[in-house]
Amino acid sequence: MVEFEEYPDKKYCICRSPKMKTEIYIKKDNSGFIFYEISLEKGVLPADLSGKYSSMKKAKAAVTAFLNNRKETFAAKSEFLAQEREKRKAKDVSVVHSEEHQHIREGSDH
């Protein structure tokens, strides 16, 4: 899934995907013509996205196709796994606390 945050008045678009931590930018080039270019927040632009696009729509289509065919980056996968670990830790802590409360309740009944 690709999320587009578009600013038509500035001829600018920010593209985000859970497959990448880095944002992808589509912006009007400085040549004075109708063309748009794609760049990354950081890192090297993949060859599949380099070049000029005659419209924002065509640039967005290229970004979508690129991300649909791309695997998660190492950084994005690491971040996802870290979040999953945190969720499991929080769940484990809540289970331990509920077990402790259960023992306390059982002890008070006798």
C-alpha cells in the first residue's frame, strides 16, 4: 500500500509505504518544462524511478509499481519486528500481572 500526501498548489507529493522507512518525493523539476522528478528523503534513487515524468499521475504510477514489486527494506523490516517484540513484551507483562492478581484473589478466598 502506498500513501500519497499531495500538495497540488506546490506541485509536490510525498509518498510513504510500510516497505520503506524513507519517504519518496515527487516534485516539479527546475527545467521550466512540464516534467516531474522523483527523489528520496535519503539514499540513492533506484534506477527504476530515475528519469523525468510528464505528469504527477505518471510519477505516482511509477512509484506505486516500484513499491508493489519491492520487498521490505532491511530498516523497515527491523522496525516492524521491534514493534512486534514490544507488543509481545507488553502482552507478557499483562499476563504475568493478571496471574499475580489471580493468585492473590485465590489466596484471599481461603
